[in-house]
Amino acid sequence: MYQFRHGPAREAEISDTELPELETDALPPETQLDEDDRLKPEYVTAVLDALEAGDDEGARALVEPLHPADIADLFELVGDEERVNLARAVADLLNGDVFAEMNDYVREQLIQALEPHEVADIASELDTDDAVAIIEDMDEDEQRAVLRALDPDDRAAIEEALSFPEESAGRLMQRELIAVPEHWTVAETIEFLRGDEELTTDFWEIFVVDPGHRPIGTCQLSWILRAPGGIAIGDVMKREQTLIPVDMDQEEVALRFQKYALISAAVVDASGRLVGMITVDDIVHIIQQEAGEDVLRLSGAGEGDINEPILDSYKSRVRWLLANLITAMVASSVIAAFEGTIARMVALATLMPIVAGVGGNAGTQTLAVTVRALATNQLTQSNTARAIMREIRVAMMNGVTVAAVIGVGVSLVFGNPALGLVIAAAMMTNILVAGLAGVLVPVTLDRFDADPAVASSVFVTMTTDSIGFLAFLGLATAAGLTG
Amino acid sequence: MYQFRHGPAREAEISDTELPELETDALPPETQLDEDDRLKPEYVTAVLDALEAGDDEGARALVEPLHPADIADLFELVGDEERVNLARAVADLLNGDVFAEMNDYVREQLIQALEPHEVADIASELDTDDAVAIIEDMDEDEQRAVLRALDPDDRAAIEEALSFPEESAGRLMQRELIAVPEHWTVAETIEFLRGDEELTTDFWEIFVVDPGHRPIGTCQLSWILRAPGGIAIGDVMKREQTLIPVDMDQEEVALRFQKYALISAAVVDASGRLVGMITVDDIVHIIQQEAGEDVLRLSGAGEGDINEPILDSYKSRVRWLLANLITAMVASSVIAAFEGTIARMVALATLMPIVAGVGGNAGTQTLAVTVRALATNQLTQSNTARAIMREIRVAMMNGVTVAAVIGVGVSLVFGNPALGLVIAAAMMTNILVAGLAGVLVPVTLDRFDADPAVASSVFVTMTTDSIGFLAFLGLATAAGLTG
């Protein structure tokens, strides 16, 4: 497989026989990107105007100087129909690097418009991991057609990758790596690296393996370059290494890269043999994605991608809204139980959403903190009790403050100290319950291996709504308040 | 400054004169970590039991085999008082690597318990960026005392770093890097790297600079190792490079690393001179942190760290709850305007929170999607109009579905088709408004350079609450409903 990283475009492949001249335009020019590295709207409009005017050549000229990551961004920024026209105009710029950087949904749409042999051409330019990313989402028929069009080596590598579960290390890893035996000297290793033309040219560390091809250490290239030539590689390498099982979930892989600040890591099969390598540049977007997912899951927005097909967005969101409809009905039934009280004092209906709403917000705060702490492995069984105590203390301080404000306010506005006392007590109760629910619900879900971000907020909102209405209307009834 | 990366602990520094034997216990043993790389509760308890029994030696023996990142985790998992006892027992294991991996709040607490010369000892073990991270949060007096205790070179480097704004590239970068002139051959470069004992041993790329020390290209070590010796380094390097201005905000730096899949990047001052290097291992936790912040900001949980001092958590959260109290009162005043209608039909009070609540959820969904799209630069001026249209279409589909369910349900349960029609119409209206507010509010805040994650949800919730009550009670009044 052709060695090509999807980092910043590199004009030349290095080989012993030819070294092309490098003539480039360095950084993406200031005319295309704003200070946040986003494509300027004027620039995007210029490209679209050229397309609309039928000036495909002009559009291509505008797009050509862009970095592959920016070409990918451009495709994400334009509309569905414009996207197809753009692809036609800049077809020759649409290489593997561009596809590797592209949003999943946008890539899928474009790939569907291509012939199998075109997809195969693109895939053969890429490392296994990026090729797999392009092929894995295709229909089975098309997938087979693309695989048939690939050369046998690439095909075997991709088929093997596809045999691993989705979002596993086996899909993420590339097979191109350097492995050397422990007894080689530094000089021999350098000789080997400089001599063999077949080797990959992009790697950051080499792996040291035993005769059974099991990794026993890792060696940064800088250590090899800085060590004396006569020393065995086994004495330069670092023996502590973080091995990635081939079936490990990508979220775990990302956490491991982050925790141990890895640049690359060996992937091993069940028998401990080295089968691949994962590099950090393939991990950063997973770290970003996994960390950003919490807010989408907590709000029930599914994948939450603005390029997701509308029907998919509808399906994932409406499911959540219907679930919330049910919990809202539970809260509503609590109110129904107190209709007599409300009929005697309609002001209660005016005030009750305040108790439920602020309680809901307090619950969401605790929930967000707890979900993040669980996701980053900061909250474990060892400190759960302390985290709960912590949230109770914060909730008590919040409760006292908010209850005092609303209590005094209602007493004065309604000229009714009893009503003020009732709403203050209900508010205090609800904020405390919110704090407890906000930490207990996600911790419990996590203990049962459920994703705390997905289901927590339904339970917490139901709790704060119901308790809010129950405490306020219940206390008002008990106090015999009448309007 | 002593060259030491805070990656996985490396037992040996490589030098030409001595190469210590490596005797290590490889991976963190399975007895300490669970399958998610978290310290097992049994293990943490064992350490705490030893401490409580006064067996400092036993505790130290348990902690010694841990990876620095896991020692840092251990300190985060134990309580405040246990933390100080633990620090006393394992004082000699508390090196710079451990501090570099530690949560900010926990580190601050421990650093405060140390003498300035002890802090200086730790800082001198670290690369500039990690040393700065430890020193930057100290009081000015203590900071001065630590700086006085450092040797002049380290002190100058750290003082220079501290002269840059917090969270800027200047604070993140390390000064230890390799820069060579363009005309050197590959062989000369390798010779230089292998010859000079003073050089750093940890780097992934070298920078090629012009006579004015301005970077003109970057070269992966693997390319140097794979290229023929006689070629000039200027013909091997990649000329497109992503330069980081020294005053760039760390969030921008993180986005740039992610977008262009960088392993390291040159940092330049205002005149374009190379002043430092940032490596991806220092960036991954920023990527993770920035991506995870949205959920905390949207919920008003401030920093949202479970190790944050309770008083700080209280202050940031109560401010938000009081803001929400005000918006809840606005919604409450809408209800108050319809007290007459509620008095005629108390069932309206029972049902109105459903309209407001489900609308609020629909708004939060759109908000979460929009905030993430803005944070990842997927939503820009170029596609705002399309994103708004997209959300309106999703909202219409959601609205029709939820309105139909609640409309039919209420008609049947209350035996009142007019009431069913009113709640369906109100629900449809509110979900549409929620979708619009969920995208317009954050996009508008972003256009005015305000953080859309911080303030959006107050506005959106106020809108969905008020419109929910207004639409439902208003339509009920117009329809002349009575119980």
C-alpha cells in the first residue's frame, strides 16, 4: 500500500532513486481562511459563483491551493446539490487525504456518487485505517465491488480490518510499521531503516519484538538517533509499553493514548503478536468526538451532526421527545392530584414551574459534572462516596441561597409570608433532591455498564419536576393555603 | 533543563557515556488497574489502609510500581487529608512527571504544602511547558521564591514563558527543540544529532530554519532516516507547515493540531522567528478538555471539576441558578396573566408544564447540536442559512409527531377534543419556536464573539417556557375552554 499520511499534504515521497523538486505555496493563504482557520464566506461564495456560472475551471483554480483538510471543509460547507457539482469540477483534487478528513455523512454521499473502481483508486492511496474508514460504510454489494477492484495485498489488508468489530482498534490500526529484533544494534537498525526501499516512510517509533513477533519494547526515533551505534536496540528501547488489544473499543484506545501521552502504540492479537500500529493523529479526532458527545447524548440529540440526513436526526430526536413526554405526564399527574388546592389558590399554578424549573437546572449542573468525571475516569468506585457528599454540600449551599431569594421575593410580592415559606421549603427540598439525583443516577447507570450520558437526564428531569410539584403543592396543601 | 517527557515513564536517559541497565515491571500490573485503566477500589483501599495503620513503607511499596499517570490518579481519588498523608509517605516518588499528569486543583493543593526549593527541584526536572503549568498558579510571592531557587537558565526560560498570556501557545511550548539550516545534508544532520550531547533526546520532527532563524520547513525523523545521505535537508523537509503564533489561544492551537493532524509544530514570535515547539502529547488533554467543556457550560456548571473547591463550585453554580430563577419568573408572569382562564379550568394547570417541558427539551437538542457544530468549526457563516432551514424542517417533523400524540391522548383522557386540539397546536408552536431559538441564539452569540455555550441555554429555556405557557393558555382562552 502506497505510504501516505493524511497529515499536511506532502508533495514528495522520499525514495533513494528520485527526489522531486518541491514547489509549494506554503501556508493556506490569508485570503481563504479567517483567523480561526475557517474558510471565509467570501471565498466559499466565490467558488459557488464560479460553479453556478458553469466556470468549472475557475472553481478548480480557486480550490487547488487549499490544504486537503480545507478542501474537505469546503465540501462540508456547501449544500447537497452544490456538493455534487463541486465534486465534478475538482474531481482530480479529490484524493484520499481529502476523503480521510471529511465528515462521515458528506463522505458517504460523495462515495455513493463514485464508481467502485474510482473508490478503489482512492483507497489504494491510503493507509489501511483510512481506506477502511471509506469502505466500511458502503453497502455490502458496493463494498465487494470495490474490494474486487483493489490489488490483492491491499484487498487482504482491508478485508482483515473489516473482520474486526466497528469502532475497534483493529479498524483504526495501520499494518505499515517497523519491527526489529532486540539483539540488533543501533547501527544495524539505522542501516536497516536506510536500506530497505519497501519500508514505510512515516512512523514515529519502532517496535522491538521477540522471535514470536510479540512486542517487548518501543523506541522513539530520536532515541535511536541519539544513542551510540554499538548498543543493542534492546538497551535503548523503553520496556514499559502500552499495548492495545486488537478488539479494544476506540473510546478506550483514546483514553489510553491520552492518559499515557502516547504518540503511537502497538496493537496485539489475542496471542500477543504484533499486528498493527495506531498513531496519535488518528486518535485526536476520536478524543474530540468522544468528549463532545456527552452534550449531545445528555440532550438526546443522537449523533448531533449538522450533516446528518434530516430523517435520521428526526428519528433520534423524536424518540427522546416522546420519552420526555411520558416523564412530563408523570409530573403532570402529580399536579392533577392537587387540583383542589390549585382551585382554592390559582397563584400556586403560577409559581409551581419556578420550583420545578430551577430544580431541574440544579440537577442538570450536577449531572453534567458527574458525566464528565465518569467519562474521564476521574470518578471511580474509590471516590464515589466523596463525590456524593461533595454534591450534597454544594446543593445545600445553593438551596439555601435560592430558597432565601425566592422565599423573601414571594412573601413581599404576594404579601403572603406563609406562601413565601412554602415555596422556600419546596425549593430547598428540590435542589437537594436534584443534587442527589444528579450524581446518583449517572453513577448507578455506570455501575450497570450503561452509558450515563444517554439515559440520565430523563430520570433526573422526571425527578426534579415531580418532586418540585409534589413538595410545593404538598406543602401548600398541608399549610392550608388559600388565595 | 533536564530532558524528560511526561510520557510513559522511561527508566533511562540515553547518553553516549552511560547506559543504565533497564529492569522494569513492564505494564501496570492487572492487580492495580481494572479493564478501563482505572485504579481498582481494592488497590486504593489497600494503600489507604496501610497509611491509616501508619505503615508508610507499605504504602510506598504499593505505589512504587505505578505509572506516573496512575500515581497522579491515586492522588485525585483520595480525600483531602489522606492526600497529604499519602504525599508524605511517597514523597520520593512525587517527581515532575506525576505533577504534570495531575488535576490542576489537586496539584495546587499539594504544591502549596511544599517548600519553594522542593517545587524548584520538581520544576527543574521538567520541560518548560510542564514547569510553567506547576508554577503559574502559585501566589506571586511563592512564585518568586521558587524562581529564585532555580538555576539561571531554567529561571530565564520559565520567566519568559510566564510573560505570555495564560492559556497561550507561549505557555504551552517547550524551548527544547532541534533546528538546522536548509543547506545541511541528511548525513550532516544525522551526524549533528548523534554528536551533540547537549541536545534534547525527545523530539519527533526537526525544524529547518533560514539564517534569520525563521522556520522554512519541517522534517519527520523517519524521513531523515529513510533519505539518502547526500541530499540537502531542504529537499527532504515538508515546506507547508502550520506555524503557531506565540500568543495564540490554546483552544485555537488545539483545533489547528486536530485539523492538520500535527505531531509537533513550530511556535514563532511576531517577527516570525522560531521560539519554541508544541507537541501533540501536550495538546490531547486540551482537545479533550475543550470538547468536554460545552456540556458543563451549557448546564452552567462552571469549571465542573469534581476536585474544584466546594466554594468555587457553589459560586459558579448559584450564579446560574439565580439567572434561571429570573427567567422562571418571566415564564411565571406569563401564567399569571391567564389566572382567570386557569380558575375556570384547573386541568390547564396540570397540562401546561408538558408543553413547556417538551419544548424545552426540543430546544436543548438543537442547542447542543449547534454549539458543537460551532465549536468544531463545522458551522460557519457560509452554511448558517442552511443549518437554520435544516433545524426548522427537523422541528416541523418532531412537532407534528409529538403534537399528534399529545393531542389524541388529551382528547381521549379528558374526553375533550377542543382541549386536545389546543394542546396539540401549542405543542407544535413551541417545538418550532424551540428549534428556531436553539439555532438562532447560539449563532447570534457567536457572531458577536460571545461563547455560545455559556449564555445560550438561559435564553432558549426562557423562550420555550414562556412561549409554551403563552401558546397553551392563550389558545385555551381564545377557544373559551372551561372545565
